[in-house]
Amino acid sequence: MNKDWMKVFIAAFFEVFWVIGLKHADSFWEWIGTVIAIIISFYLMIMAGKKLPVGTVYAVFVGLGTAGTVFSDIVIFGEPFKVAKIILILILLAGVVGLKLVTEDNVKEGDKT
């Protein structure tokens, strides 16, 4: 896996935090953390999109962010566990992994960024 795909995965990780922050932030510092997570998340996604196909980057970003948010809702915030929801998230993740596997990295030779 190259560093551009790592940027997408890290961006999705931060997406989970800012989505949670949008719902649960109450104090000034929680909102600051949410804004920082948004900035990091979108910066990394945009940087990855400069080297990788934007549509695939966005689909992977949103799919992983959605799965992470649902997982954190269940584990951290006590959202009811529903088998149908988990099955649908697994189908979503299968699509995300499939997109990543069939997408060619268009990084040019000699490009160090």
C-alpha cells in the first residue's frame, strides 16, 4: 500500500472523530477539536486525490468513515446492535475494498510526493 492510500485511511480515521464531534461537542475545546479533525481529514483526502482517482478516494473515505462511525456509535455511545446494520456495513466495506483493489495507482515514475 502506498503513502497516498495511507492518507485516505488516516483521513477516514479523522472523519470518525469530526462526525462524532458534530453530534456530541458541547464545549469550546470540543468544537476546536472537531474543527481540527475536519481540517486534517479533508487535507489528507485532498492530497491523496491529487495522485489517486478522486471518485475512488472519496468512495473509500466515505465508506470507511461510515463504518467507523457506526462502530463507534455501537461501542462507545450504546447504539443498539442490529445484525442487519452490521451486514449492510460489511457489504459497504466489501465495495470499498473492491474499489481499492481494482483501482490503479496513477503515480508517475520519479514522482516523490
